[in-house]
Amino acid sequence: MRVDVPVRQGSIVSSTNDGIILQTWTFCSLVTMKGTAADFSAALELNDKDPVAWNNRGYNRYQLGKTAQALKDYDAAIELTPNDALAHQNRAWLLATTTDKSLRNAEEAVASAAKACEINASGNIGDLSALAAAHADAGNSKDAVGWQEKVAEIAAEDVKSFAEKMLARYRNGKTYIADPVAADKAEAEAAEAKAGKEAAVKKEAVKKEAAKKEAAKKRQEDAEAKGEE
């Protein structure tokens, strides 16, 4: 049985050779991730021609923050099996969402996600989600919205809300985020703080201008008073 793992945070449907699985990686502890990555490393020592082991170790490494190593693992999986859609999909997610600016590459992410969609005939929601996210990161809002609309249309009820929240972000020209609710709250708070700061600056400017005018008026009154003398 192929031991594919889910692609991103949240309930993501992942297609495997033996059917469809539905998992949520956020319930895996870091300890579990480290152990799993070590297990796949051991498996690769026995057989370094196993693309599934390369892909799955890459996934676990990515969750552990070992982004560069994860990317190499995905590349190794793809080199061994060019039509491994899940490896292409995972690679796309990494390139489109990593916080490591030296590795983030929207154009390559689009290419990888598009390849995954091609392999699965655009029938895998994870592939479509990755393609939408990649286009959003590349600044292709129209394409991001188009693909995410398909995701929202076919998403199961338990993930439809998340899919629709991402669609709203893409329509606003924003990129993928694992927790759109928290992101929206943070953005609203940041906007409120910015508005408050700008209001304070404006208030201070008005206060200074009023003081300046008052001082000018006082000087004029003093000058006029001296003239009368």
C-alpha cells in the first residue's frame, strides 16, 4: 500500500494508488514527524530507488522546517518517477508557501502544480488547490480565483468553508495562508493599529498647526500693541 501523506494543513483529500485518503497533518506531533522522517531515512538506506519514501520523507522534513532538504527529497522522488503527481503537488506547495525567500519560487510552483493536475487529469482537489495557491503567489489573481472556484465547487462539506475563505483571499489579491481566519483577524488588527497611528499623527499635526497660528497671532498682537505706544 502506498503511504502517501496529506499535502497542507487542513483536511486535504489526497489520491493514492489504492484509493482516496483523508488526513489532517496538524494532529501529528513534531515527535511523530521526526520519527517518521527517520523511518523513511532508514527505508532509503535499504532502497534509495523508492520514490514514495523520498516524497514522504520530504513532506515530514518540510513540516519540521527543513525546507531545503525537503525540496531535494521531492526532486529525488520526481527524478525516479516523473509522473508522481503527489511529489509534484508537494513540491508546488513548498515553492509557493515557504517562508524561506531563497527557495520560494512562484513560477516553478505553478509548473509543478500544473504537472500534478495534468497527471491526475485535474481530478484531485489537492492538485487544484496547489495550482490556485501557486498562481496567487505569482500574482496571477485571475487564474488563482479560477482554480480555487473549482476547488470550492468540489470540496467536501467539512473543508468547503476553508476553500471558500481561500477563494475570498485570492479575489482580494492575497496569497495562500494556512489559517485564513487568524490571518484576517491579524490583518484587521494591523489595519486598525495603522489607522490609529495615522489619526494620532494627524491630531498632533493639527495641534502643532494651531499652536503655530496662536503664536503668530500673539506676535501680531504684541507688535500692534507696541505700535500704539
